Amino acid sequence: MRLVLLLFLLGSLHLTAQRISFSAEIGDSAIHILDASKPVSKLIFYISDLELETSDGAFIKMASYHLVDFSDSNSLRIEGIDLDKREIKSIHFQLGIDSITNVSGAFGGALDPTKGMYWSWQSGYINFKIEGKLQEENYILHLGGYASPFKSVQKVVLPVVNQTDEFKIVLPLNELFEKVIPQDNTVMSPSLVAVDMSKSIASFFYIK
């Protein structure tokens, strides 16, 4: 009887912990290997102000800043937070780093310039970086910019349909290959093109 009760309590505790994981997919296949011979050789982006909106209208912050780097499997998951069995209505985050953080100067941790996601105090952080080769042609997109008219940080709101203890946020790369890269296959500084691309990429994310 005590064993049954213990297992029940452990199961209940497990169900209250919400985790977030990130995946990038080509077709229906998640990418696992990044190298120069692949369509994607580098994929890194910042997630900031990650919050869970509960069914009762509360917002619970999971992370202020998080660097998702597909060459580092440990960065693809944000560990759980106890929500006391409340249902999740939606997941909110920004793709990129806000202007206040940019003008405050570089920080440590995920915001450390040695992560390779910081241009300079004038241009600020790179919000989204992807490199690779498509149809034998290289592409490089380093998207960022925090000052008008080149403010590229984007708000993302993802509705939750099914309750689970781990929500997988997916970036479908086919959408990026077909709709973003044809605009310009080399972007490496703040620009209106970078803003437009950032808007498109933010709209591609979904929960699987």
C-alpha cells in the first residue's frame, strides 16, 4: 500500500513539471548533424522572456535569456517548472534580444560575447544565425539589430492544444529554405531585409 501511494505521488509530481525543448526539422526529420556538407552547418538563436500563460490568465517566467545552439544538445532543453497542475494556454517568448538589454552592454552566461552572437555595442546581438549550403550554393544569415528602423526582435505566441509535461517547439527549416533564403542568401548586419526575415522566421515556429 505504501509503495502504491509513493508511486502515485511520484507520478503526480512528474506531471506538474513543465519542460520546453527545441527541434529544427527538414521535412519530418529532425536535424542532428551539422557540417559543411549539410543544408545546415550552423543554427543558433536567442530566446528571451520565455513565459507560460496558464488557463487562469497568469504568466509564469521560465527563462530570461536562453541560447539555443544545435551543436550543443544540452541547449535544446529548458528544464521544468512546477505549475501545481495548472493547464497551459500558450507559450510566449521573444526571438532575439530586446533593445534595453542591447544598450545595457554585453553580459555573461548566455549573453557572453564569446558565444559568437554579438557584433558590437553599435550593432548589438545577433538574434538568429543560420549557415549552410543549398543546391551547391552557400548561404549565411546573421539576423539582428535593435535600433529603429532595424529592430528585428520578434514576439512569438504559440497556442497549446494538448497538455503534456514537455512541449516541443519546432522550427520547420523547409519554410525558411523556401520563403526566406530566396530573398537574400547573405545577410550579416542590421538591415530592413533582416527585419523582414526575422518576422517570417518567428511565424514559422509551432508546437509539436
